[in-house]
Amino acid sequence: MVVHSQSAALDHCSLIKTCKPTATVFNGIPVVNLRDPQAKTLIVKACEEFGFFKLVNHGVPMEFISELETEALRFFNLPQSDKDKAGPPDPFGYGCKMIGSNGDVGWVEYLLLNTNPQITSHQTHTVFRENPESFRSAVNDYVQAVQRMAFEVVELMADGLRIEPRDALSRLLRDDKSDSCFRLNHYPPCPELQALSGRNLIGFGEHTDPQIISVLRSNNTSGLQICLKDKTWVSVPPDQTSFFINVGDALQVMTNGRLRSVRHRVLADPRNSRLSMIYFGGPPLSEKIVPFPSLMAKGEESLYKEFTWWEYKTSAYKSRLADYRLGLFEKR
Ligand code: GA4
């Protein structure tokens, strides 16, 4: 995304919503040390209260993180015409400003990638065709390490919730047919708009993630905000050495509403570019998304109608970013 002049920048911005940078910086984000013997209890508590927590001592090698950051920045710094060759994101590939296919826009450019090895040959021809092998290998090393860590996190969740067997969740993410994906988001700075209006551009509008779990890592530029239970928006202080874990809609249903999927958004920073990398762990398309029986109290009924991940995903992809997607599947 190359900004040539102030007026060109503002042209680009006209469709993108802005927001006063007023949300308070929140220092109450729960922090979980993956090696803490209490981790399972702390994870469940954080996911019940916020649907969100910060993970430290996660075991993902820092070199994988910095290699991918270098490769991703090299890609996003290419001329626009080169990046466009890796698009459009239908469903995987490079996208710029347009999010999904129903009219959502944001001050962001991104690469959406599949993590399923059966589909990656398609990516080889689109995304990685014009890019060095070092990019593909940095993505693979990073995604594999983050997946291993995510499997451990959801096993701890299952333990903490007394879901049996303890791999009831992780087996969905480990499955060869797991419908998981990976996203690199780049939010360029936009100083002109900030100077003129005192407002920040919305990089990625408010939404919940449809999958089971999302694992986010960003550079040290702020921008991520989460919505608390009382509906106030707070800014999450960035931490480039840690991961942030989000509960997704599917996990909210599988725990019959005990864990809540977190509404979040990203504001672009006027001065610094933000780069984030997110793994979205989803189940196989044919998987029924229903509450785990071992978690239900005697006589407790599901709050949701029965549906498969394919049905939920199809419905999600027809929705606008900010929609409350679970509403269609609630019993009432
Ligand atoms: C939000 C989470 C992931 O980034 C994503 C997004 C997807 C897209 O960018 O194409 C969606 C969005 C996300 C939810 C509603 C639909 C689909 C954009 C959109 C408007 C890849 C996903 O799985 O769902």
C-alpha cells in the first residue's frame, strides 16, 4: 500500500471508518505461563471472563517468529503490482483493504493462507510463485510451532473444564482435514488522516472469530482492542514476545456458552506499521459443533441448534464482519 500524497491517502481512506483513539489501555489482561502447574485453571478463568489471555513461556522459538516477520515485511514492502500477483484472497491469497466479500473494508493488507498440507499446492502457485522459498519455509516453521503450542493450550482447556477425553478439542485441530488457516496482517501508518482529524483509521473492524481458537502474535505497535463483558472497548498493550489467545465462536458453542468468543478490532497506528500473524484453529468441515456431553450439568440443554462447521462457516462468510453470527444458531 504505497501512499503517494496527502490527497491520495485521503481518497483511500474515504470508505474506511475511523475511531477516536480514546479507549483506555487495559492492564488487566490475564497472563498465563504455559509451564505453570495452575495453567489449566487460569486459562479457563480467563476464557470465561474475557475469552482472551496473554500466553508467556510458550516455547515457540523466537527465531521462527523473527524470520517470519522479516519475510512478511519483505513481502509487504514489494511494489503493489507484485503483491497483487499473489491475490485475490478467494479464499486464499493477498488482499488489500477489502475484508471478506460483503463490503467490509479496513486500513489493512494481508495474506490469507491455508494450513492444510493437502491444499498448499494451490498456494504454491499463487502466493509463493513469485516469492522466495525462504518465505514458504518461514511460514511452515512458524505455523507448525504455533500449532503444537495451540494443541497444548486446548488440552489444558479441556483439563480445566473436565472435558473427556482430554484430546476432545486438540484432535479436531490435529485432524488432517482440520479447517484451519493462517493470516498475516499489515497495517501501514496513516499520519495524514490523524493530523487532519485527530482520529485513527479502523484497520480491522470489530468481530468475533468463527473458529475454535485464534493465536495472535504482533510486533510492538499497539492497535488491538477487545470488548469487555460490560461492552467497553479497551486497548491491549502489545508484547512482541508473547502470544494472545482468542476464544472463537465454535468453542463458545462447544462449551455451551461457558467460554465466550471475544469481540475485538484493530485501529491503525498513525505513525508505526503494525504486523500481526494469526493462526485460526478450526475443526473439519463435517464436524458437528455441539456442547461436549461431559461438560453439561444434569438436565442442561444446549443453548444452540445443532450445526456442522461447514454450515457455520458458510453462514459466516455470507455475513458482515461486525454481525453477531451465533444469533442465527441460538435456540429461542
Ligand atoms: C474473521 C476471522 C478470520 O480473519 C477470517 C475472516 C474472514 C475473511 O477475512 O475472509 C471473514 C471474517 C473472519 C468473519 C466474517 C466473514 C469472513 C470476513 C467476513 C466478513 C479468515 C475468518 O475465518 O472469519
